[in-house]
Amino acid sequence: MHLYVKHASLINNCYPDKEGEKGPRSSELSYLVFYATSRPVKLTKVGVFLEKKVERDIQKGKKQNNQVSLDIIKVLIEACHRDLNLFSKYVVRILNMVLDTKDVQLINLTCETFVVFANYHDGSTLGVDSELTVDYERLVQKFATFYDPSDNDDQQTTQLRYIGQRAMHAAVTSPALYASDFATQVELIMPPLITALANIGHPVDSTKTGPAPTNIHTGTVDKNTVDLLATNTFVLIFNKANGSAVRATLKPLFTFFDTNQKWWPSNLATSSMELVLDSLQPQFRYMLVSELLQQLESSKSGGENYMNEKSASIITTLDRLLNANIPLVGISVLEVLNSLFTHLVKSLSGHMSSSDTIAQQLDPNHNPDSEEMTIEYAVNHGLVHSIGGLASQIYYQNQLNDITGYIITKLRVGTALDQVDGLPVVQYRRIALKCLNLILSGTKQTAETDDHDNQAYPTSVSLDVWIPAFGLLTDRQSETRVDIADALIRYLDETSKNSDEEAELLSSSLDPFPKHMLNQHGDVMFVNALHQAIVDWAVVADCRVQDIKALYNLLCALTRRFGADGTIKAIPLIFKLQSLVQTGIVSSANSGGSASGAAACQRAAAALVVEWLDMIADFYGINRLKEYIDRIKRERILAREYSSVFLPETADRLAGVSSFEDVERGNTKTVECFVDRHLIVEIFSKDSPLRDEEDTHGLDLESKLYAEWGSEVFVSHERSFRIRTSRNMDDLKPKLTIPWSSTDYNASIFICTSCKDSFKNPKIMCSQLDKSRAVKVETLKEALSQSNSEKSDSQKDPIHTMTTLALSKRPKDNRKDMDSLLSALTFESTEDRSHSLVNPPYRG
């Protein structure tokens, strides 16, 4: 024993002499700890001696000594963790040697020692000491290999899996993870975690419950414990990642899916990415979308072929992430939108040519028949739905307008091309409108789910953003005209402020005065541009039955959206359409060489005017208008001048008819009985709830209704819709109440502005007086008398008075009481004063 130096003697004394004794001797171990803590420089020698002793014990098969050595190392690490770098190299070497024994008990003790070591090891020597770096990475790799992905679930295999996952958890929680080569360590840590997640039979994210079970004895572990530990480690590593570390952590995840062909079915990839999204710090979540888009770009097989399993899985994942109602702060919405829309057009142009097939691919209720059709559906529908999900990612003012404006520019308004990006222009626009509808639907859902008081930015699209798309209402393709009209109708209905309850209030005349909704400049521009497009649409060549129906529905949607203002502005438009019918412009523009077709188109346009007025009568509950319109309809039907397009009994027969030549063959009669504008204006002026409160006799409303559409008078009336006050200023003016309006004869007379019904119910008036806005008449008399007494003083020297008032400081406290306010009033003298050049007025 005397041959050894002191540190060697202290270490050897810690080992028990008899076989079967567990653990080091406590007193000798305490002495060794005291020696190491008091002389840290000796830790290097201690580490070298322990390494050599463990190597000899492994060769001789002394398992008990190796267990004691691991216990000694664990105690030294905890006691001398401040000087851990002095012997960390030897600790890692010892752990590597013990792992090679393949003994489960020693491996378990090694794992426990590694957990303690990883907790204190800051990694400052990694990257500096190349030998330590190599040994540490080899140690982590050995622990990672303990997770056996086979189906063998015996107790020993489960224990080794748990040991491996516990070591991975320790490596992730260690400060050394970010001290040196992060990417290399992550490539070693991630495979066993991903393999464990892939072997979980249930969705990955459902296991993310409770703390990580890292202190369970290996004899009591089961498969669920291992899965839970792996999931928590997976969550933890992404939660700690920041910046470039996010990309480095995602790289082995994508590599695993590529190598093992785990992209499809998409359940594993989608659930894993959702778990990643939940785990990442909020400021780095957008990077996951960016990385998935890069993977999508690299997944195309054979040029622009998106129809493969990887693309379908990535797009399905993007769909779930963008519609998960999780904020992606920092995401470039317009760049993502451009990428998704470009991928969508390329995927459809490469495989689809039939409009029916494209409609099926974009239909959310479509059920594919084969695996190939399933992949195609996942790609196309997933891209469209992902674009709609971007509407929930709002981070700056007018972002929704930018998103909508981007899609509208993709409509290619005014283009003469038959194909755009390999697709027929009609199908291309239908795809863009489908995306636009989903975006608008997403904005409505966001507005309904979010608390309006906490909304930082508006969750609706401005009306004037739509103006560039109105050119499609006069497109040469009837399908395009109807599609854009349907999109507008859906948008107007979703943003309508006139709910069914408000319509019932209007019809029951509970609100006798209109509620003005057309009070923004952008809204007025929208309505004016849309009315002009409607007039141009009515005389477009090749007008179809669907055009007339869509035109009628669009006019009705405008009324529901803008209420009284929309109705008043639409009256001149409606009679403009009737004038086009009367002058034969509509029939001549849409004759198509057939007399019956031209007559049918003329009858349909004339019936549109009648049907819209009938809708107005029902909307506002105007009985006189309803009776008059019913009489017009009966007369036309008897004379065979009413279009069967709007008759309920012919709806089934004309369901698939598009040409007016097939509506009523042989009927060449045109409309002779038109709506009387004078009578319509008279009914609206007297019986409708469209007259404002200040328009007592309805003259202002009558002038607006008589204005010719497009004339200067019509334009002048437009300005009245732009600037309106939402408050009735007359209600804020003080008013004197008469003494007999109150039953309290001892009370003072008050000026009340809050009670309009004082003459009807004086008790209610007196109980509802607002004292802050009431003035006693006695106070008013006192103030007037005081001001009269001060007239002489103010008349002596006006210049002095004005100078004094100008130089005096304004009081700090505002005069809120009416008494002080009235006392400050002064009145000019009514005495006659003679002024001349000798006696100028400024000399008093």
C-alpha cells in the first residue's frame, strides 16, 4: 500500500474487501471527497488512476469494483462540479469502457453517472479538446443505439430502451448541447427519439402529458414509460432550439422520413410536425413552415411532378399547421401565399385538364377511389386549404387586403389569353376564386373566434379591394362572370351587418328611420364601380340564363349588405336597367340571331327589375309596393310577357338550361307593361322606412330616387352618403322644461337634455335627469343679473379689459359647473354712444 501515492491510496481504500458488499466505504469516500475538494489540482491524477483501475477491473471481470468505481465518480462529480473540466475527459472514457461490457446493471449505473455528469458538464472543453469531443460523441452514440426498434418487448429490451432514452434526455438537458457542434450531437440524439415516436401506435401529440419519467427504477418500466420519456425529450429539444438550431434539429427528422420512407401515410409526419410546432418557441415557429416549403420544392419528381407521397404528406402537414389556429409570428404571409399558389397551379396544370376533375379535386367532400387519386386530392385540396389558412395569420394593418389583392391580381382581368400557366383561363380563374373564397371564409371564422376587444388589426377585407375584379363581370366567358358574381355575393353576405333579426325589426317598423351603412369613401367607390359593372354586364354579348340569375342575386346581396343606402342608390340603377330593356339595347345585344332568344332575354331582364322590387317590398315590409308588384307580375304572366326564369313552377325544367333560345321556344313576345317609376318613388317616399328623421316630407329621398343614373344630379347625391354624423346633435342642446311637466311643484325648473318624453311622463323625466347637464333657472337669473351689474365696469375701458383678459392665465381647473360658466358671461351695453375723430371708440 505504501507503494501508492496518496490519491491512489485514498481511492483504493474506498473499495470493499469482501465480496457482496455494495457501494464504496462511506468514511474512506468522505476522506477522498475532502481531499479532492481541498486540492482540485489532484483531480486530474484521480481521473487517470480511476481510468486505469476500471480498465484492469473490466479485463479481470470484477463487476463489483466497476460498480464502486461508478459510484465514486458520481460522488466526485457532485462534490467537485466546479472543477469538472479537470477530469471530465477521464470520466467520459470510463463510461465508454463500462458500456462495452454489455452488462445491463453496469449499463444502468453508467447511465445514472452520465445523467449526473451531463447535468454539471457545461461543454466548455468540447471543441477545444479534440479527444474529449470524439469520446463524448461516441458515448452519446452508444447510448442512442440502445433503443432497439424491433418488436421484441421483453424486460431486458425494455430496460435498455429506457436507459437509452434516459441518456438522450440527459444529453438534451445538458448545457454542453449548445457549447460545441450542436448539429453533430442532434444527429446522434434525434434518431432514437424519432424511432420511438414512429413505434407509438397512437397519435404522437397525445403522449405529451406529464413530466418526463427519468427517476423510475428500470425494473418497473414498460413501453408506455419509454414512449412518454421519448416524447418529452423530443419536445424539450425543439423547445430549447433557437435560430439556426431549429433547422439543424429538423434536418435529421426529414432524413429519417426520407430514409425509412415514412412520409406516407401522412399520420406520422403530420402528428410529428404538429408536436414540433407546439414545442417550438413562438418566435421560431414560422421557420417550420419555411423548412417544409423547402422540402416541398425538393420533393418534385420528374421536373414539376407533385404527385408523390412526400409532396402529399408535406402539403397535408402544411394544411394542418396553417389551420391550427396557432400564431406564426414572423411568417412572411405573402411569400408563403405566392409559393403555395404557384405550387397549386403547377400541380393542376401537370395532371388536370377537365374542369369537372379540378372541381372534384378542390371539393372538400370528395372521396378518392384509388391511392393515386388520394395523393392527387391530398396535394390539390391541401394547397387550396393551406392558402385559406393564411387568413388567420394577421400581423400588420391591411394584411388581409394584401392577401386578397394578391389573389385578385391572379385573376388576370382583361387578359386575351386562352391559357394561363398551362391551364385554360376559365379553370385558372376558378381556382383563384376558390382560394379567395376560402380566405374570406377564414377571415370570418377568425372574427368569430377572436375577442373583438383584443383584436389588434381588422379581420375583414376592405370593399374597395374588390374593384379591380369587377372587369370579370363583363368577361367573354359566362362561367367566369357567374363565378366572380358568386364570390362577390358570398363576400357581401358574410360581411353583411343586416342580420335576420334586424330585417325583422325593419319589417315590423320598430325602427322607423334607416340605419346608414354606406358612410365610408371606399364603400362608396365599391358600390359605384359595381353598379357601372352591372350596367355593362346587362348588355354584354352572349348573355346567359345564369347571368340574369347571378345579376339578380348580386343586387339582392347589395341590399342586404348596405341596407337603406344600398337600396336608395340601387333605385336609379334598376330603372336604368329597365330603360335599357325599353329601348331594346338588351335584346339587340343578346339576340344571337334568334328572335325568340332576344325576346326571352328581354323578358328576363324586365322580370329582374320586378323581382328585385318584390324582394325590397318583403325586406322592408312595404305593403303598397308588394301589391303593385304582384299586379304587374299577374298582368305580364297573362300576356305571356313574364320570363319563366323567375317562375318557381319552371325552376326544375330550366335547371340545366343556359341559352335563352331554350327557355321558351316560339315565344317572341316582348314586355310592354313596365314598372311606373313615379309610383315607385311615391311609395318609397311615403310608405317606406327609407326616409331620414330630418326629411319630414320625404323631399330629399324623392330627389335621390328621381335622379337619373350616371347624371350630375346622381353624382351630387352620392356625396351625401360619404359624410354623415352618427350622433343627433339636437339631442345635445339644452332645453327648458315647463313647470307643469313635473309633479314636484317645490322642485326647481331644470334644463334637461336626456329626456325626450318629458311631456308624456313627467315622473320618468324627473327621475332620469342628468345633474351634470342640468341648470337651475334661479342660477340662470343670478348669472344674468350679475352680468348686468358688471356692464359698467366693462364699458369703462374696453382695451384695458381685453388686455387684462389676454394676459391673465387660464385657470388650472376647467369650469365644469354651469354656475361659474354663466357668471363669466358679459354683455355689451345697449346705450347709444357717439363716436368721432375727436372721440374715437377706443378711448371709451
